[in-house]
Amino acid sequence: MRLLCLFAVCFSWLACKKESADSIISSPVPFRPTPTSPHTWLALGDSYTIGQGVEARERFPAQAVDLLYKKNISVDTLTYLATTGWTTTDLLQAMDSRKPLPHKVVTLLIGVNDQYRRWDTGGYRIRFRELLVRAVGLARGNSKRVCVLSIPDYSVTPYARNMDTTRIRKEIDQFNQINRDETQLLGAVYVEITALTREGRMFPSLIAGDGLHPSGMDYRRWADKLLPFLEGAFQ
């Protein structure tokens, strides 16, 4: 009888321990109820999204999350699918292999490496359109919860000092006209940040220490421009 009681106590303890462990796994934020519609954000892109040249907290999505928090909007999950050097082709392949889950909000910023490699604009349009269609699908079909950011202009950076900056600027404008047109056709939101990056010519503090990418200060300005979209999308 004593052995039977001991077995019962041990079994009860093990069951409680397993339940506790499962609760920890399924509840990443202790003591907070799981929202019925969690605020999740998928940031798709390249070096500008992942914040090459700055700390993780200075990336524009991270700074935007901080701004939202100050307005009592809490983002439960911020997921990046972005790598320095990625072209539209690279991002499409990454989406195929990694199969990101749906999110409440999706942002897309891609194309500078297509331009840098002198890829044709016709091919860019086709690939960007496919990425945008997938982004809307990942936003559960709601195009108003997808935001495209324009491609920054790196012609103003020290990195491009010995390049044909006039050509770079012209091609950036051409690529941005394409992603703007495709965004409007699909009914998504477009945020223009290229003009902000061109101010780096006059204000070196807007360029990161690597001499190529935006600084945390400039990314903060991107976050400010993105905030109205995010506030509406997370309603």
C-alpha cells in the first residue's frame, strides 16, 4: 500500500512537471494572456532591413516597435527574413526554403542589389510582383497590412564616391517607379524614404560607420514615416 501511494505521488509530480514545462514553451511572455489576434510583423528585405552597419536595436523595424510601445501598442513578434546582399531572386528562394508563417503585418524593401548588379528593370518588375503577391498572402490576403518601402539611394555615400553617381541615382528612381506602380496596383501601402537617404550627402551623421548604409539616426526617421501605417495595421 505504501508503495502504491508513493507511485501515485511520483506520477502526480511528473505530470505537474510536464504540464509546467509545456506551459513555458507555449507562453513566451509569462503572466500575460495570449491575445486573440497577436501583433506579429514579418520584415522582408536585404541589408537595409537587417540593419547592416548598426546595432540590432537601431534597425528601422526595431525602432518602429519601440515607437509603437510608447503609444501602448505592443508587437508580440518581430521576424526578419533579410540578409545583406540579397536580390529579389535570393528573397524568393529564401521564402521557398524557409516558408515563413502568416503575420498580421508584412513589410518589404528589396531591389538595391538588383540595381547594383545591373539587372534589367523588366526582370525586377516580374520578381518584385511575385514577392509582393506572396507578402499579401502572408498578411492573410489583406493588402492594407502590407507596406513597401522605397529603395534608398547609396549614390550619396562615401562608398560610391568613385562610381557613376548620376547613373546610380537615375536607376534607383527607375526601380522605385516599378515597385511603387506594383504596390499601387495590388492595393498595398507605399512609404517613400529615398529622399531621406539622399540627405546623407549633406549630413554625414545619417550614414553608418561602414560608409555605405544608413545610420541608426536615419533609420529612426524611416520608423517615424512607417508609424502611421503600423498604427492602422495593428488596430
